[in-house]
Amino acid sequence: MSGAGAPVRIGRLGLYAFLVGMALFFAIPLLIVISTSLKSLDEIRDFSIFVPPSSPDFAAWWKAWYAACTGLNCGGVHVGFWNSVRILIPSVTLSVLAGALNGYALSHWRVPGADFILLALLLGAFIPYQVILYPLVKITSTIGIYSSLPGIIAVHILFGLPVMTLLFRNFYTGLPDELLKAARVDGAGFWRIFVSVMLPLSVNILIVATILQTTGIWNDYLLGLIFAGRENQPMTVQLNAIATTSTGEIEYNVNMAAALLTALPPLLVYFASGRFFVRGITAGAVKG
Amino acid sequence: MRIRNLAAKTVLTPTVLVMLVCFYGCAIWTAYLSVTRSALLPNYQFVGLVQYVRLFSTPRWNVAWSNMFLFGVLDILGTLGLGTLLAVLLDRQVRLEGGFRTIFLYPLSISFIVTGLTWQWVLSPTIGIQNFVRELGWSDFVFDWIVRPDRAIYTLVFAGVWHQTGLIMAIMLAGLRGIDRDIWRATRVEAIPPWRVYLRIVLPMLRPLLVTCIVLIAIAVVRSYDLVVAMTGYASDLPGKFVVDFAFERANIGQASAAAAVMLGSVLTVLAPYLYLELSRRDR
Amino acid sequence: MSGVVVRGLAKSYGPVRALRGIDLVVEPGDFAVLLGPSGCGKSTLLSAIAGLDDIDAGSIEIGGAEVTQREPSERGIAMVFQSYALYPTMTVRRNLSFGLRVRSVPKPEIERRVAWVSELLQIGGMLDRKPSQLSGGQRQRVAIGRALVQHAKVFLLDEPLSNLDAKLRTEMRVELKRLHQSLGATIIYVTHDQIEAMTLATRIAVMRAGMIEQYATPDVLYEQPATLFVAGFVGSPGMNFLSGSIARGPVPVARIETDTIPLDGYPLCSSSDDGREIIFGIRPEHVSLADHGTRGALIEADTLFIEPMGADTLGWFQYGSQRISARLPPQRARGLSGKVRLSLDIGQVSLFDPITEQRL
């Protein structure tokens, strides 16, 4: 690619400069939170947040984990952490499984009204929680699972159904149906084909689905606030309670440490998953 | 043949039932509540559009409602503009493209609560930017939007754009990568400068994708709750928060349902033309 | 009208040498075809001439000017891509004129050229439609139109007919030949279809594995292929290849199976030794059924099977341990079986060295 020389160079330089500037815009808030969480309260008071800590110290993190106060009790966010874990594992497993089965059933088997079901799912994926919040509260309390662990898990599965089903369905329709036909000629039925043929081919999409659900459920706030019950409040709810308690002096370092601890699990998943994460979020958009 | 499909139907039945009851049934329930006399407790007496009239005469709702449009438009313009720009730049074969992508996308992996709190701290007059600039010497510098009720909504835009630009960038980049490479080669032969290629050829080709992006962000704006709670509390208000507050704290089911129905209406207004276009495009 | 001169062009993709020292001279007004199987480097060569890909070594001249360092838009070329690459969101008219508008060609001139091209290619009725509303053949003509409108010195076409169905392909072949004759443009054309090459080209460069095996007119390529590969690639049904050896004597002869075939008239170089192994190549149309009294090279073979091909029939025969095919008139081929005598037209024979694959 021969040269137009100087103008191209300057253009390239400008491009990189802009990208680096943008990268700073995205990175700096997080860096500020990290750096402030490592400072002492005096340091925070006396210096601006853009100044790095003079002697980084994890004391605030310790306090956030074990002793931060939510106004009612001072158990630290580790309580919320374990609650979130207990909510996460069943919810993710069951919603991914349900999505896979549903997607599989809708993709290669003749089901009456399949198009209608798909449209209903698509619409359902967009319904804001607030629209069905109150009725859902009524239903779950009638069944007896309101404000409990089973309740929040059920709600997460419910809200995960449309997206998960559509995700798997789009994936499975992309697989050649000769595979299925060959298996049926061999005598395999619905379940056999799912377990022996479909699942082994689904590793990638299972990873994508798991990442999508894990991120969504871990980061959820509203549903956890309403349906989980006082003993099962997820980490995000605890975090907000800690950060917005305004009794006495605000311990910014502790609050920020708590925020980081809450953000850490999905961030780690993100950094570890790379391309799968991107596939997950774009699948939501390019699903058409 | 028919017996085999029984398994598929059995598997789908719980989902279909749950969808019907919980999603659609409950939505209809809420819509019905919005035309009843419900206040503290549900009261199934039909009263027409009284709740809606009351809703739109409530100052708090009107603020929330107009905030939603303000926030929505700015958020869409911001995320779409910045996201597309970043996608275009990264499409130019940049070194360390992976690194840049990782940085632009990571906010999407954290909770809106964390995003909201982070920006609340960064924009806080006491410890954030205002404080920083004052420490540098400009002791009269003021940037307290986040605590001013009339400006707080704009601060939400910062956080919203920071959080969601990565999504738009990822989607648009995928679209750009899907463009036939021969089109690029043809433009090189015809001496068309790259910026013109993007503006006149490539981005128009991606119009459907842009529309998808707008729909996604718009719906996220309508649903916003976590971000408002974490960032500004009561200083700014959005319909998403209004509904929850009125349903649980203020305990006025009628008003909450009316507000929720309005939210649903907004979502459908955005969604209906989009779905219609998508489906008719696919049939062609 | 300009020519293209390529000297010593080389290009590698990592360890793969896509082009190895290519030399090519295209005279002004020539229709040069780059022919070869996939992977031979023909598209790479075209891209290199266009300037779309960098090269590792060598030089390119277009119209007498050295263009090796220049961008595609500065080389005076126009290109038609296999996928046509029409701008989908623009009408045909804008597709044709976009490049000209970018180069600030004055409006009346743009309109003149668009009108000329629409007339020439019969696309006047489609000017306000978008590419998605056109058929494959129509899109192809628009793509050609876009190239013509540039008034370039040299036109590069990359397998433009491969996306069309067979009937359309034949029609477009005729169109292209007509265009070339009326415009007298210099064209470099890439294809893997040897029939296309033979009908369209003034000169053909047969390529294999990054090198040009032979660059000659279609007649020469057909009658005097320079290598075994060219002999086998050009011409359908393919040339027969028989193994044998040479024996010198008063008249040089070829020893194939148990027969001795005189080679009078064949321009053998004197360095060919006695007993040398050769490959004896003869095309099916130069093998015929011997009647009584036919003189010349005669062999005996067993009928294997008959392939009716419409105007002709291809007969396959077992000749010793080898097979040979002959083009036969259908009436004589019907019911043919058992031993037959075949006559070989020695004037049309090609001999090759089995190891170097070069023509002897």
C-alpha cells in the first residue's frame, strides 16, 4: 500500500490518539474506584480522587467484605456475595437448560403455532419488569414463594426464558437437519437426539448462554430487591444499601471496595471469555 | 410422526403456559388495574381513564416522563454516535484492536448499580471532578449537576453512554466486518476516500443494524431503574423508578399500574414498527 | 490504448509462494486471459497488476508508465469483480457516476458517459433501479458499465461470468467479444474455464502454481502446447497421453506398446537420444477409425465403451496396457465392439519429456 506519505501519517496518528483518549475515558472511572478504595479516609479528604494512593492498603476491602453496614446490620458484603452465588447457580443452570430444550424443540420439530410462539417470545424479551411486577408479586405470594430463594430463582428463570430460547433456537436452526434425519433413521427419539447429537455440538452456544445469564443475573438489582427476601439479598442490593447509607461520615474507600467486590466476578468472567461474551451480546441484537 | 412430536410439545408446554400467564396475563392484569379504582389495595371497580388523568397531572410523573425522552434521545445519540465512530475506527486495521475492544466493552459486564455508583462518585461535587478542578486552583469551578434536580438527568447520560457504547460498537463492528470485501476494493480502484465510503456506501448498507441498535437502547431507557437508583436517587426520576416507588413505597397500585401501562405502551410503540419492518424484510 | 508489461513479479503469503517470477507482456488492444486451475495465482496476479495487493519483487508498467508504487486509482485501470461489488444502497445511475463525481469530473461529461455506457450495454431502462432489483446478468452489465465509464487504459476482469448460469454465460461471452472488438480496449481477464479463454482471448497465459506455463494465441496453445500441463488443460475432451520411447534410425520412430510409429515431419531436436522415454500426446479428434487402405500410423485396440456427446461420439479403447480415446462420427460408432484399427494423424502429435514435462 504505497504512500501518500505525510497526510496519511497524521491521519493515522490522530486515529490512534482518539482511540487512546477514548480508552482513557472508559478506563479512568474504574481506575479511580480502584485507587480510592486503596486510600485512607484522610487521603480521600485531603487529596483529589485523581491522585494515586501514597501507600495502597487493602484495609477498606477487608472492612467492606466483613464489616460494612447496610443500616440494619454490619456483616459486610460477603453475606451478599454468598446470597448471589446461591441465587446464581440454580438460576443459570435451569434457565440455560430450559432455553436449550425449548430452542431445540422449536428448531427441528414440527410444533403447531411455532411461529406464533417465537413472536410471543420475542415480545416477551422486551417487556419491562415493571409492567408485570405487581401481578408477579401477587402470584408468587399466592404460591408461597414470594420473598424467598425459590422465588427469586423462579423469577430469574422466567425472565430468562425468552432470550435463552431464542438464542438456542437460532443456533439449532443453523445446524443441518441431515444430522437429525440420520439419527431418526437410526431410531433415536427426541431425547436421545438431544443428548447424543445436539448437546455435544452445543458447547460454544452453551458457553455463550451461560455467560449471558451469569452476567445478567449477578448484576440484577430490581428483581433481587423485591423477590429474594431479607435473608437472601444479592450483592448488588447490599452494595447499594451500603453506598447510600448516609449516617455519619461517608466511608468512600469502603463503599468503593464494596463496589469493586461486587463487580469482580462478572468482570473476571468477561476477561476470561473474550469472544464468547461478544457473541452473547451481539446475538441479542442480530437475532433477527 | 405425531407421537414423536409429542415430546417436543411436552417440553414446550410449560414455557408456553408460563409465558401466557406470567407475561401476557400479568400485563393484561396490570392494564386492567390501571383502569380501576385501585389505590392502596386493588379494587376492581372500573373507572375508565381516571388513573391516567391523575397520573399526567402529577408533577413527579410529568418530570419523569419528560426526563425519559430527554435521557432517551441523548443516550441514543451518544451511544450510537460514539459506538459507530469507534467501530469505524477499529475497522481500519488498528494495531492492538483486541486491546481497545476489551477496554470499550468491559463496562457492559458490570452491574448498572456499580456503573451508577462509580459515576456518582466521579461527578460528586465533594470528591469528584468539581473538587479536583478546585484543588488545581480554579476555586470557583462548579460542576454539581448530579445534585441539581434540573441537571441531574444529564449526568445519567454520561453513565449510560459509558456503559452501553461498547454494545453498539460490538454490533456495528460485526456489521462492518460483514461487508463484502470486493466493495472496498472497488472503491480503491475508483479513488474514493475512506471517509466517503463509510458515509455514502457502508453505513447506509448497515441501516437495519442501526435501527436495531436504536430499538435496543430505547427499550433499555424505558426500563431504567438500577441506574437511577444508584446514581441520583431522588434527584432525577424516570418512569421505571416511578412505577416501583408507587407500587411499593407509596403503595398506590392504581397509579403504579397506569404508569406501568404507559411504559408498556412506549415499548410497544418503539417495537411494533421495528418488528413489522423486520418481518416483512425477511419475507421478501 | 495501452499495454501492460510485467517483469519478474513475485509474491508470497508467508511460506506459500503465490507468484514466482512472472513475466508478461500485454500489447495494446490485446484480450489477454489468465487461465488456470484454482490456486494457480491468476487472481493474485490480477490483484497485483491492479495494485490492490503489494508485491515482493518485480515491476509493472501500464501504458509505458512505471506504476509499481502507485495506488490502484492512479494506475489508469478499471476493474470488474467476481461478485460485481455494486453499491447496494445506490441506484444504477449513481453506481456508474459515483467514481466520476469523486474525481470531480464535470456534470455534463458524467451524463455523456453514463448515456454512452447505457446505450452500449442496454442498461438504459435500469438507471433508476437499485442492484437488488436487478437480475444477475443485469448486475454484471452494470458492473462492466461502471468500469467502462472510467475511460481507463486497461480493464481487469476477475472471473466476471462465473456467477451466471450456463446460458447467460454464453450470451455474455458474445457480448464481451463484441465489446472488445468495437472498443479495441486492452483487457486482462481471469478465468478457470478454458472454453471461455479459447473463445475470448487473443493471447492466453496458462498458469500453474504461481508460474506461467505458456503464453500464446489460442491456436498455438491448442496445436503446440509447450508443456504436458497445458496440453492436458486446454481442449475438451482432453488429449491422449501414451507412454513410450524414441528410437532413432533412418526415420525417427516412437515405440509405444508393441508398435513402432514413424515420426516423419515431427521437429525433434537432435539431442533426443535413442531409447529415450517420451510421452506421446495426440488429441481424440486426430485419432480415427482406419478404413481399408488407410496408410500411415496404425494401431490395434479393443473397444471399451462409447460416450455419445451429441454431434460426435467419444470412443474409448484399450491399447495394450493403456487407454486411448478417439472422436468418431456417431454412425460409425454405433454398435462398435471388439478389435479395431485406429489411424493416428502424426502431423498433429505432441511429444513430451515425462520428467521435465516440456515439449520436445
